[in-house]
Amino acid sequence: MIIDRQRIETYSIPEPNSGCWIWTGGMSKVGYGICSSENKKTVSAHRLSYRVFKCEIPDGMVVAHKCDNKLCVNPDHLWIGTHKENSNDMVKKGRSAFGEKCGKSKLNQKNVDFIRSSHLSHRALGKMFNVSHANIGYIKRNQTW
């Protein structure tokens, strides 16, 4: 644990305005800090920091950021939760992908505006835009988009 603590302290710098400890070591493809732990396994830097400064992480749990900074390893900015709790936190903070931001979206805002103003049937609109008629209903009821 001493080596892991030193690794966190060596490869992070405090950011005075936010209080984040910014990871300066390796980074994953999705922007999280990564490093090797004492047992030579590659781990997320924020998970290592939580383990070193707070406690072990229960199986199946995630270490989430209060600050929403993927490179932050300040243990005071980290919390333990389930995947669902982390997802709910993301949605609550407005960081989830929706509308055109969603990588699987077949529609754009112009299409959705047309659908919402159209008097065509849900089935006809679904065929026109290659989506299900149920999806058209969700759009018209403002349940999606």
C-alpha cells in the first residue's frame, strides 16, 4: 500500500480551484487515469486512490467522481456505488447521451420536429424514418428526445 500511495502522490498534481488531484500518469482510451499497482496489475488510478486512502472496493461496485473529472484521484471527490447509481448520477447531472448525441440515434432534431408536428400515423412515420411505431409514440409524448 505504501508504494501505491506514493504512486498516487507522485503522478497527481492538486488543482487549486476545484480541489481535484489531476492524474498525470497514463490514460485509458476513454480518458481515465491508469497505472500499475503494487501487484503489477493495471488499474484505474481513481480506483487505486480510493483503495489506498479510504478502503477496499466491494466486488461489483464502481468508484464514481463527485467532481465529474475523469482524471481526478482526490479520494474526497470519489464515492462508491453501483453501476445504476453511477448512471443515475450521470443523468441527474445532464451528462448522458440523448438525442443526436446518442451514437445509435437514427434521427436528428429536424426529423423529431417533423414527427412531433405531423398528423401521419405512427406506423407511417416509423416506416418513413426506419424506426418502430412505438418509438414514434415515445417521441410524440416527449418520453424520448
